[in-house]
Amino acid sequence: MSGDLPRARAASGFGVRDGSKHGIEPETYDYVNAAVIDADYPLRPEIVESAYYLLQFTNDPKYLSMGKRMFEDFVRYCRTDVAYAGLKSVVTKEKNDYMHSFALAETLKYYYLIFAPPGTIDLKKMVFNTEAHPIKKTWPAPKRAK
């Protein structure tokens, strides 16, 4: 959101997703050693949110492709007969027996937004809070240092 797109691209997790031998991102990943540290996946929204913002700010179709792949993996590995379940391990794909509420409130919302028609949310007029609720901007834009 600060406009530092090169840094945002590098931190987006796309490298983890793109080169993942497990098909879905782990909770904690060691980028230096390319190793899974904490193998669980509780259905967190952050990597999907990153793909959404990068798509909005760059219009680079690779982030749409990233979102598509993440969604397909989400469904493939986390879907159950009644909901979606987090994974105890991205390596074994063993599921937990519960779904955190943020999976519906945030993760699926960002998936929807990635595939929604362009302009569905105008990020010049709206902002999302930490729970992915859209809020209309009613404050003036900050002045940028020269």
C-alpha cells in the first residue's frame, strides 16, 4: 500500500507458491534454506490478500494466475463434505477437524475479489481493515514527502 511494488512483489510469497513442492503454503517457511519450518496451514488469508493487492496495483496477470492456482489448491487439499479444514501438515495433507471463521470472513472474500470484475472495489475510495471489511475512505490522502 506504500507504493513499494518491487518489495511487495518479493515479499508476496509467490516464490513459495510457484516453487512449492507441497502445493499449498505452510504457516512458516524459511526462505534462506527453502525449508518448511511449521507445516500447518490454518486457511490464513494473507497470501491471498497479497495476490489481490498486487493484482490491483500492477494489473499483472501473473497475480490472477497465482490466485487461481492458490484457489484450486485450497479446494483440492482443504475441502471436506461440509466446509474447508485447515491442514495439520502441508506435507502429508492431513486435515484438522475444524475451520477457523476467518477462512470465510477473509480468505474466501479475497478469493472472490481476485476473480471479481475489475473495479468491484475502488482502492482509491475504500480500504480493508485487518478483518477484510471494506471501509469507505472519508479522510484526506496523506501528504507525501518530497
